[in-house]
Amino acid sequence: TKPVLPRRYHRLREVLNRRQKDLTVLLEDVHKPHNFSAIIRTCDAVGVFAAHGVYQHGDVPAFSETAKGSQKWVNIQTHSDLKTAVNDLKNQGFTLYATHLSENAIDYRTPDYTQPSCILFGAEKWGVSEEAVNLVDYNIYIPMFGMVESLNVSVAAAVILFEAQRQRLAAGYYEQSRLDPETYHRTLFRWAYP
Ligand code: SAM
């Protein structure tokens, strides 16, 4: 193993210090490599520690150039099916928000994302499934006033994750590490010696 230069080590720690274990996404059949990659890159920027995916209609997408290597810094966890994924996340204390326009959907700025939050995004073609809508706690939407009825999924993910970042910045969540020591040291070692 090559030694890690002090500057590199410092940088790894700086990034790790801002990682948020209690902010995540669940991607439901988001299968286009560039969308998947763009979302993971945004997760890295916002400080998402781990991202989740369910691929019941096709394979887990490969990463494209768009990811810019962010897949090395965000843990990607895939689940066999949606129900298992949602139950796992609920058991970990996450509130689940599906990005889905329905009668009782709330504006994406309403929730308190300083609490453990998981945002579920739907497939490019058919959106969030009925099953997902029934399993989550809330539906949220980004208001739109154009002719086209939806945003690209990676754009929607960026808008919502940066609202979560805004709230978490205001709450001081990026000022010192919020990871438990074991996760912190295990991750730092994995990042330093991939
Ligand atoms: N035809 C699909 C439908 O009817 O739902 C459109 C899916 S849209 C292209 C893909 C995903 O982007 C959605 O499942 C959702 O996760 C997200 N998305 C798009 N526009 C959104 C908005 N205005 N608010 C929240 N999420 C949005």
C-alpha cells in the first residue's frame, strides 16, 4: 500500500466530517446511467453518506462519465425489492418522502430534513410506483409552471437534496462530524486505501 500524503488525508477527513448518515435517497428503477450518475454526484456534493437503489425492472445501471468518480465516495446499497428497502430504512428511523404529485402531496420545502430523511425518486418513464406511494410516509413535489409536466429525475434530486443541505447547514450539521467513531474510521480507511 502506498502512503497517503498529508494533504490528501486532510481532504478525505474534511469531506468525511460533513457526511450525513441520516440523509439518503432511494432510487426506484432509475436506470439511465447518466441520471443515476448525476444523482450520485449530487449526493456526494450534499454529503449523503449512502444511497439506496431498487432495480426490479432491469439491471443496476453502470456509472457514466457524469459520475466523475463520485461513486467512490457514496456507498451504494441495492435492495432485492422495494418493500424490503422501505422497511429497512423505516427500521433505521428514516421518514420516507416519495417525489410524487398526488392530491395530498406537499411542497418539497415543507418537511424538516434535519430529521432522518430518505427521498424516493421514480423511474424516468413511469415515475414512482403505486406500491411505493403506499409504503412511504409523505408525497412531496416541486411546483412547476411550464408546459412539460415533470423534471428530469436528476434535476429533481438536486433541487430537493440542496434544500436538505440548506436546512442542515442552518442547523450546523456540517460543522463537525456526525458519524459514529466506528463508521468514521472504517470509512476513512476504505477511502485512504481503496
Ligand atoms: N411520466 C412520469 C410520471 O408520470 O411520474 C414522469 C417521471 S419524472 C421524468 C422522473 C422522476 O423525477 C419522478 O418519479 C420524480 O422522482 C422526479 N420528478 C420529476 N418532476 C418532479 C417534480 N416536479 N417534483 C418532484 N419530483 C419530480
